Amino acid sequence: MVDADTRARPAVPVTRPLRRRRPARTWRDALSALCTPQITRVDLAVALLVLCGVVVWWRSITDLPLLAMTDVGLASVLPPGAWIGFGLVGLSFMVALRSGRTGAIVLSLMATVLVLHGLGVVAEPEMRFHVAWRHIGIADYIVNRGEVDPNLDAYQNWPAFFALTAFLWQATGVGDPTAALTWTPVAYNLLYLVPLVAIGHRMFRDRTVVWLAAWLFTVSNWIGQDYFSPQGWYLFIYLVVLAVLLEWFTPDVSTFGSARVLGVSRPPVQHRSWWRSLWSSAAPALGSPVTTPGRRTALLALVLLLSAVTIAGHQLTPFALVLGTGAAFLVGWSRLRALPVVLLLGTLAWIGYAAAAYAAGHPETFNQAGALSAIFEQTVGQRLSGSPGHELIVQLRLLATPVLWALAAVGVYRLVRSGRRDLARGLAVLALSTFPLLAAQSYGGEALMRIAFFALPFMALLAAVGLAGPSPSTARRSALVPALVVGLLLVMAFPFTRYGNERMDFFMPDEVVGVQEMYRLTPPGSVITSVTGALPWRSIRYGDDDYRLLVDGNPVESTPDIGREGTVDIDIPDRAVLAAQVASRMAPAPGQRSVLLVSRAQGAELDLMGPFPPGAEDRLLAVLRTSPAFRTIYANDNVTVFELTGGARA
């Protein structure tokens, strides 16, 4: 007999009190949290470190003895206060990263961008790097003429960046954009962080890895392509396109995890924007975002538009975009299998049609394909020359980049050990995707630098994993100690690696004034010759004058009648032959005036890079001042302008 108390009883549903569902955070909530944050002691400590670091840094560099700079660059004249500022700002980031406070992290990261990439902006009186002045001249050419001339140079065959600059120049009504464009390195490096953080947040549940990668990217970007230039802008576009693909066009499986390896398909999760998640303590949900067909169509149109602008604006970046989008598809991170093919066909069509004038006139551009030894010699071997100080800087650069790559290799290993082989493989493929470009051509000796530039964001993500680990853990705080050591070493090396050539890259106000006076004293259509390219020229009258160089990168010639090509032998003992060579290079057409500019920065470039012994500029000036073939029409402390006399023309 069964006891009544032990009989089975019908299950009674257990009622639990309903929890009030927390409303989803919107962009207004994120903005409100940013504007009215709950300030903690850590926030105050980070803000104090940033304030002290930036103030000490700024006050230390506003009156540097730039003319006393040595061949190791700007670091040779930095006072102790500047180094203290670097250290305080770097320390502020590590304190913020350990706390996990997003506002503090963003503040310290922005300060890092300022003190590193704004160093040349604040410390120097004029916009640095002569190519930036030339780019202003190209935009000025489009503003004044309203068209491009494909027969003029390569820039006119890929004019989208300069056409956009010209449009903004006219739309804003700015008279001289130089002051604003001086801050381009700071602006670009802040822009790069937006898609980089988006990509990192899509791949990692742990925000520590994402923010550490952003910081490593900032302190390792010594490559110097972020001045006012097409390549600086199009790296941002490159990262934006990849961020859109990884965010909205991934397959409908568990992305960036191990589920895809196991063949397990998970249902898509409701999408939450990465920038909203930054203000939430909850880990981001992995999986493909739910998007409507209309949104996906709009995003695809955005990708195609950005790609078209890239194809029309730069020679190298479209190929990097083809390889990057192709790599994303190959590793299963993009469903747009036709996109790399469309981009490649578009790039080839542009070269064959819109840039046909350049392609026909420069067949040597396409003749280097496969010549790896020659390309390596131009990209690496030729840079290991010059003064001892310059060779030291090159060696530091060659050391800094492999250090980051070695940390990236450690990151791949740690991801594989943690079972995230898909993520390790995908990041490694994206980081290495642009390296095949090295087999195409030397790109003026800059191919390896440009490839490292494209690889840097993904190398930084892997390096962050190598330092901090692939997933949150209780040991994370102790793991930040090696990150602090490595990061501070990179910060302290940055003034050497980034600003090691600053003797020839910066300009004194006298040099800018000298160029302006030269343009005032000569009519359009003149022959304007410079010793080297280190001169703030061609910002106006870009297509009006005949521009020439004495040291043009070709072999040194010793014949008096040198003509338009070949490097003038400034070190030749016979002064009469040197004067004849210079006059031959400056030779004008009937009715033209011909002038030569000799400046401080040009002398610095000759001392740093060669191919002549130090003091080459002084020898040249001595010959020009005593030769009857030249007369001085303008001079200040840093620039001398010579004009070819009538007798020399005859």
C-alpha cells in the first residue's frame, strides 16, 4: 500500500516575480553617459596624469633649438620635460586600461596621439615635409583651372583626393589651408582608431585587447605616411571598408570563434552597434548581425563608393583593397565573393583608360614585377646608407617593426593554444595580405614601408593578444606589466623612429619666405631648379613652371653638359665644371628666366642621405657666388636664390 504522502503529485508551476527589463541603450544613452559620467578616483588620476603630461610636454617643446638638431633627428634637441611628458601620458593609458574605464582610456589614447604625432606640429614653426607642400599645389592647380592634366604627372592621373581637397577648399572659402593641414597627422591618427576599434570589437569579447591594440598602433606608427597625402587618407578608407565587411557582411555563423571550425551553425543574434557596447559592461554578442535588405544594400553601396574613390585617388591602395577584401572572403569573414574581382577589374580599367597617359609614358612602372632582389635593394639596401646618425635611425626602424611583428606571432600562438584557430588564421591572413605587393614594384623605394603601413592595424591586434592574452582572466592585471614595459619602450623610441630625418623634413620660416619671394620675383613659366626636393615649394604655380633638381636620384655625372637628367657632381674638384653642370641643368628656353634655390634643408638632406661627403651645400654655394654665370637675386639666413645670367644662357 502506497502511503498518501508519497503519491505522485501534479507539478505545480513555480511562479517567479517578473524582472523589469532594462531598456536597450541607445546612442542618446551613450552620449548622456559620456557627457555626464560617474567620475571615479581612477578617472581623476588619469585626467591628472594626462594634464600634467601634456602641459609639461607642450611647455618643453615650444621653443626648441631646431637648428642645433643632429643627424638622429628631433630627439637630439628634446629637453627632459618632453620625455617626462611622454612617460606620464603612457603611464596614464596603462592606469586607465587596468581600470577598464572607457572614458579614461579614450582620454589617455587621444593624449598619446597628441604628444607623439603632434610633436612635429607643435615644435616646428612651419608645416613639415616638402611633399605636403606639393600636395597643396596640386589642389591649388585644380582650384584655379577646374580640370586635371594627365600628361603633367602621376597625381593628375589619380586625382580624386586632390579634387575633394579642392572642393572643400572652395566650399569653406579658406584662403591659405596650410595652418589647418599642418595638423593632418594628428587628425589622421585619430581617424584610424575608429575603424580599428570597430574591427577589434567585432573579433574580441575583451575590450582590454581592443584598446591595447589601438594604443600599440598609435605608438608603432612611425612610418610617416600620415601627413597631408592620399595614402594617409586612403588607409582610413581601407580600414573602413574592412570594418563594414566584418560587421555586416559576415556569414550567418558564429563568427571569429571555434564554432565555425566544428561546423556548428548558430542563429544570428540581434545586432548591437560596437560603439554602443563600448559604454556597456556586458560582453558583445558574437554572430552575424541582423540587417534588413535595405540596410545591406545601402552598406554595399557605401563600400562600392569608397572603393571607387580609392581607385580614382591612389595607385597602390586599390590593390591593397583587392587583397584585403579577398583575404576576408578566403578566411570566411566576408560573404561578398565577387567584391575583390569587381575591385580588381575596376582598378585595371582605371589604369588602362583614365591613367593611360601615365601608363604609356612610364613603362618602367610595370617592368619590376618579379624582380625581388632589385626591389629589396631599393626598399631596404639603399636606405642603409648616409651619415652614421642616419644609419642608426634606419637600424632602429628596422628593429621596432620586427618587435611588433614578433609580438603578433606570439598573439597567433596564444590564440591557437586557446582554441581560436579561426581568429588566429584570419588575423594573420589579413596582416599578411598586402605583402604580395612587394613582388610587384619598389614604389620608389617605399613599397615595404607602405605594406607595413597596411599591415600595422592587424599586427597591433595580434600583438595586443600576445601581451594581454586572448580572453579575460584573473591574471590580466599582471599581464599588463609586460604591456607597460613594451609600450613605454616604443613610446620612448618614437621620437627617433618617426622624427629621425627631421633635419631635412622641417622648415624654418625663412625658407618659406624665401620660396615666396622667389615666386614674386619670377614670372610664371620660369625654370625653377632646386638642389634636392627638401624645399617648401610647388604649393602654387604647380603646372606653370618648369621644375628641376640638381640631385635627381640618377647616377652622378661628371660631364659639363649634363642636360636634364643625372645628378650634378657637387663634389667635383674642378669648380668650372661644376658651374657648367649647374648652368646646363638650369638652361632655359628663349625668353625664359631660370633660377636656383639653395636652402638649409637641402644641405641637411645631402649630409644625411648623400651621395656626397658632408658640407656639399657649402661647396656649391662657394662656386655659385664666385661664378659670373650666376647672380644672387634674394638671400636670407636659410635660403639663397640665384639667377642664371644672360651670358650663361648664350
